[in-house]
Amino acid sequence: MSALPHPFDDAGRDEPSGVGRFIELLHRTIGLDAESIGANAVSRAVHERYHAWRGKQSGTLDDYYCAVTQDPARMQELIEAVVVPETWFFRDPEAFAALARLARVRLHERPAKPVRVLSAPCSTGEEAYSIAMALIEAGVPADRFTIDAIDVSERALAVARRAHYGRNAFRGRMLEFRDRHFRAADGGWQLDAAVAQCVRFSQANLLQLDTHAFERFDFILCRNVLIYFDRDTQCAVLRVLDGLLADGGTLFVGPAETGLLMREGMSSANIPLAFAFNRPERVIANVFNGAWPAVPVAASLKPAAKNAFVLPAWASAPLARPAPPVIKPLAEKLVPPAPADGLAHARTLADAGQLDAAANAARAYVSTYPSDADAYYLLGVIADARGDRQESRGHYRRALYLDPAHREALTHLAALLTLDGDESGARLLIARAERSTGSTR
């Protein structure tokens, strides 16, 4: 294959601004941190779009940059070249199981108001449609919830609205939902119209979103996108999400983003592998304490169909762990714990954002109980929150040495390996985490 000309051939290889101008432009426009995907990936995207543009008229890289900055259509083409969708149905299935259960609780407490869910960004629609299927199969009628899905990519949204998917959208072993909600068509699978109609798609940029244009959402899924932003942009996006989240609402993120949420003062919902967070001041009680409502969500709720999707026992049964202590305001002085409560105290400090104190408490606990995998896992999460990947990897590996079936450590370490580019290693750990779901841990 012959090599295409270098994108700087006509603009001067030594031009100081070079591709850096486009990196800065993409950062301003969509918040992309070029280091998260590699400057070479951005350069290739600019290379591709520049030569496509030059095929229709003559011009230098300078001319192309002017065209991109002055023509929204050209800017959108460059964004489409950089944004590469990577998602599938029921990715991190525990998140959807948790959302469905929390939604039933929300409707039980507030039967007159439908549950509102936001998928942002929604990419090609698999996440938003997974939400719809999870709610329907949990017995929530379509008129008792709304799902909004937004993305900056018009190309991705076109795929989402078509609701036709190939093999890559279906991964893992639990694919029974495909038989219930899809039909084979045109070499792929077409989603049932009844499910597709539950989602409303629209083009929007998270960094430019007017939060006042939306009614607040009970649940927001913003997963595996914050890792592509720098620290300032992450904080800006979290401010937007905070403005969209209803009182008592829950924010779901990706496994590699949990440290960021803790660092920003959010409190874990303590649902294994769901990566769900609340604001500490809005946490009233842990709904996963075994006290699930025994009555239907509302009079209109119908029992699930005979062949409906059944959540795994570990996801649908009340958690065995006791409810965590109520998170205290940051300004309130924490009472020193009794020695037996050392790890619980470390978790409380971490949830409150007091990472140094949490690390010290966890290390003190480990010095007394050196074989506790949960303690090393907590140290890994704290290191994640500080942005120290090397230290967090070491703690997660120690947790797995002590407990090879530790699901949370497996998933978090897999996320770090993904960020390091070790996709095969990450897949092996995820497979181990899936096998461990039947364990008694």
C-alpha cells in the first residue's frame, strides 16, 4: 500500500503550530485530551480529513484549518474522524441490574412521577437501549420511564436511530436478551420497535450543554468518557452532570473513573461492579440493605413475562455486606474508630474525600491484618483517586494474590490495563471477574 503524503507537506514540516492547532481546537470544542488516545491518532484524523478536503479544492494545511474553524460541517467531520465508538449491549451488566432495582425503588417512593434516565454520551445507542431493556424486563412499563440519549457524533446517532447492529455489539455469554428483543435482518439484528421507541436521541456536546433545558434526571450514565479528558475538562463535565442530576439521583461511570468521582467528593453507592455514585449530602440510606419493597412499583406494573431476562442471583439478591456508615459532612470531625472498625473507618474517610487519612487508616489496618484482600483493594482505589496508577496496580495485584476471585480488584485492574494498552490482559481479567460472579465473596 502506498503511503499518503504527510499532512504537513504543503504547510511546512517545521511549522511550529502544526497539528498542535488541531489538538487545541478539539480540546476547546469537545474537551478531548490528545494524550488519552495518542497524538498520533489525532494526527491521522487530521491527515485523513485534510486530504479528503484537498481532493475537492487546492489549499494548504493553513487553509484547511481556516475551513475547519469557520465551517461547522468541516469541524463536525473532523470530530467524527477522531471519535471512534467502542461499546456493546449490557457492557458492565451490574450497572444495568443496579439501575433497574434502584428505579423500582424510586417509583415505589414516588409513583406519580416517571423515572428519568440520561445516557451521555450514548455513542451508537447500545447503552441507552440496554437501559430500556433492563427496565422493561424488571417489570417497569414503558410509560413509567423516559430515556434521553445524547452524543456529539451525528454519525453515531444515525446508527443508534436505525437500531440495527452487527456481531460486535453483542459480547459475552449472556445473550438471551437478543432472542427476546431483536430479529435477524440484513446480516445483523434489528431491535424491536417497542424498545427503540423508549429512547429519544439528540445531538449535543457535554461541554456546551444548557442544563436548564432539561428536567433533572434520576439516573445518569456517563461511562468511559471522562478518561479522555484532562483534569480541568473532567471537572467542567462533572459540574454539568451535577446540574442535571436530581436530588437523590445516581451517577454511573466507568470502572477507571471511580477514583475521579471519589476525588471530586462523590460517595460510592456501594453496589459491587456497578460503579455508581451519589452526592454525600444526598445519601439518605443505602437502598441495598435487604429492605426491598414487597409490593409492585405501581398498580400498572405487570409481572415479567415467563421468558423474561433473569438477573444473576448475586445481582438480584440483597447484598450480604452490611449497609455502610452514613457519610458525614466534610467539615464534621470524624470520631476515632474502635480498632475492630479500622477498615470501615478507612472507607468512610475515603468516601468523604479525605484520601491521605484514608490511606493511613487502611495501612494501619493492613499492618494488623496483612491477609485482608479488601484492605489492599481499598488502598488501590485510594491510589486511583490520587492518579497514581503504578501504586494502584500493585495494591490490586496484592488483593488478587490474597483473593483471586475479588471481582472489584479484577475489574479495576482490567481498567488500568486497558488504559495502558494491554487489551488482551484486560480481557483475561474481565473473564475472571465474570466467572467469579458465582462465588460466595
